[in-house]
Amino acid sequence: MQNDQVVNPYEVKGNIDYAEVAKRFGVTIIDEQLKERIRRNAGGELHFMIRRGIFYSQRDMGWLLDEYEKKNRFYIYTGIAPSGAMTIGHLIPFELTRWLQEKFDADVYIQIPDEEKFLDKKKNLTLEKTHELSYDDAANIIAMGFKKGKTRIFLDTEYSKTLYRNAVRVARGITFSMIKDAFGFTTEDNVGRIFYTSMQAVPAFLKSVEEGRNVPCLIPLAIDQDVHFRIARDSIAKLGYYKPASIQSKFLPGLSGKAKMSASDPADTIYLNDDESTVRKKIFKAFTGQQATAELQKKHGGNPDVCVICQYYRYFFEQDDKKLEKIFEAERSGSMLAGEHKEALADTIVEYLKKQKEKKEKALKEMDKFIVRD
């Protein structure tokens, strides 16, 4: 891995070489054959994030589809650890999860570990605050259109009886040396952080525990979170359960052009609770792939591959490939200048956030139909 690259659950920096990250983490790049197989099993459709290589790598997806084709249907597990307001980037795994639920009629387990960021002292958050943020995140997730009766959302501190009694079984098979090597922890890190991976592993086999039989599990997640499940897989298998399959995504770029949007940097990210004025200010300051002047842009064109505006369309805001190509071509040809480009994206995001907030208000009234406690 390049020296300026850091990719782990607690830090992402540098110019990310995703192929190199995949090789280092031991995941496989999704090829056209696998895409076609997913398409076939999903009723002839393929999610745009898989089509475009945003979800670009996988572990055991072939095996998962083998099981599905044998009528051993899988469930899906994903989650979010709250540390502040949700961002557009946070929605990416949930967008794919929602689609998978629809196409495969799958049950979904969503873990909200309200203790993780509390245990990270650098975040300087109280447990009460992370608990409050968890419920806000849950409302935003429900608003995306998950199915009632097939979606379970749980907070670690409220579902601890169920999670802990299974987490200790996982923890017995994970050594401190494994955790230390994977995360770079030292003797100064608290024991809560060391144990956390065991808690996060539980939903990957929880349905198997509940049903008394092995049920395949698929985990959509950002590539930086993969380490938790790399560590836990062997321990889960030793307990007699299937190792979970997973599908990993790239990072939504930051508005500054950094490889990953930073949720802790307000200038670098779009939050779901940003108002219209804030969104427009942020977008108009965003990095583009255009030339230094309008004249040069018209003459030489820009580079959509490094343009944040183009990438926001590619990652989230334009699902139609033909329309996306027109946006990219306008950048390449110089026919659209930065101001027009940014205004169009700002309009799109403002409208999206308006609808998301309206759906969130309705979701707040339905929380008890999704959240489970013990």
C-alpha cells in the first residue's frame, strides 16, 4: 500500500488505490460475470452502484448466490455508528441495502452501535449524545423506504442482552494481538474499543441463532469497515455458523476533492440536516475538474473523473447512465461551465434533502415498528 494511504475504520487519508486496498484486505474485485449473475437473480436489474463500480469488491458473493439459487435465502446486515448528523455519504450502504431488500425480498438487520464513538475518546461524545444521535439516524434510515416487518433496527445499549451473550462467544476466538495488529491499538486504548469488534460481529450470524439453522448473511459496507469482519469470520465459523458474505463500496469524495467525505468537517460534507442556503454555499465552493478560466474550459474542457460535481452525480444523484454520460460529456467538452454545473447539482441536492426531511417526519411516527429491544 502506498505510504500516503491509510484505510481503517478510524482513519481514511491519502490518494486511495482501491485495487491495492482490495488486494491487501483479501477481497475480490467484482467482475462482469458476477454482475451479470446478480442481475439475473435480481429479476433482470442491476443497481447503478454495482454497475458503476461504486460497490466494487466482494467476499463470498458467489457462494451467497449459490445458496440463494438453492432456495436458502439470505438476509442483509448493515449499520452506522453515530458521531454527528448523517451525511450523503452515509446513505450509500443503505441505498444498496434497500434495493437488495426489494429485489431479493430479504430481511434486513441494522445495527446502530451507540457505544462505539463514545468509546473513541477523540470524538469527545457522551453516551447520552450518541444515543440521541442513534435515534435520529434510525429515522433517516427508515425514511429511505425499508419494509416494515422485514427490517429490524437495534441500538447496542438497548439490545445488549441479545448481542452480548453472543458477542462473548465470538470474543473467545479473537485475541488481543489480532485486534492490536488490525487497528493499531496500544495499551492506552480502553477495553471497550478492543471488545467492540465482537459486538459488531453478532448480527452477521444472529438470524442463524434465532432460527436454529444456518442462514446466509450479506453485509454491504464501506471498504474501511471490512476489517471488523475479516477478524470475526473465523471465530464465527468455529461457532458453527456461516461466514458472512460482504460487498464493499468506495468512498464518496469530499467537497474539497479528498478521497473520502469527512463527516467531522462541515465544509467537506453535505449533512442531511443542511438547509438550502448552506447546501448552495458548500456546492459553490466544491472542487471541480475544470480549467482555471471560462475561456480555457470552453477550449480544452475539464476532467469529470476528478470533478466532485460529476462524482456526486455518479455516486448518488443520477441513476440513469445515459443522463450521467451527458453530464460527464458536458464537463469534458467544456460546454458547461463550473457555475452552471454547480447550480444544477445544488438544485438536485436541495430537492432531495427536502423530500428526505418530509419522509423523516413520517418515519418518526413509525419508529416502534422498526426498532427492537430486549
